[in-house]
Amino acid sequence: MAGKKSKKKPKQQSNIITKNRYISHEYIIEEKFEAGLVLQGWEVKSIREGRVQLKESYVFIKKGEVWISGMHISALASASTHVNPEATRVRKLLLHRNEINKLIGSVERKGYTLVPLAMYWKKGRAKLEIGLAKGKKLHDKRATSKERDWQREKARIMKHH
């Protein structure tokens, strides 16, 4: 009777590349979509090194296609010797046609905004999570701040008791 080998799952490292933390303060996210990105080779290498920022980026729709502007990808010195890297160029996002149509309807008719939420790896490909969002009013921001303070205070009280 041969002993069975136990298959240990390797520790799965976090596949999130970067998050846009500022978005949750400014917007209420209604719905999330996963989009692929059209990237150049040097950009993929830089993203693997974690040299990407979503802070000042925004998503827009032009001629029935979805684009992201302002996403900053810093070039690696070794990876981009033969190309002229443009760090903040406009990049195309890949979505299904029915998702694009839904986004167009929401943005143009209902006044929603498209915002980049996070970038992560999925099956070796870089994906961008975009959110259909409504801007928060000042009183919404105050309520969020109060809730966060209350949660912090509650945790502090529970820790001491």
C-alpha cells in the first residue's frame, strides 16, 4: 500500500498590480467591469515590475470604443532601449460589445462616469477593473467619513474590553 502524496497548493501571491484608492472617496461605484488592455511589450515588462499608476487616469468612450488616458507606466531602462516609450499614452480597453453598449447608455443618458479601480493579472494577462460611478456629494463624503470614524472607535472599544 503506497502512501498517497499530499498535494500542497503553492502559496498564491497577490495578483493585484495596483489599486486606485482615491476613487472610493470621490465616487459611489454602481457596477464593475473587467477590461483587457492593448499594450506594447515594454509596457508589459514595466507592469510586471509594478511601475504603473492609476491615480490621475480616467476612462472615456470615443466612437464606440473604450479608452483610458492618464495611466502612467514608467519605462524600464533595460526593456525600452530600441523604442521611444510614451508613459501616459492613450490605451484602448477591450470589452464585449454588449458591455460597451451598456456603458455608452449609462454615461450618455444617465450621467455616470467611468473610473479605473484596479489593475491585476488574470491568466497571465493584465486586466483593468473599471467602475460605473456616480460622483459623491459633500454630504455623502461626510457620512462616509463619520462611518469610518465610528468603525475605528468601535474597534478601539472592543480591543480594550
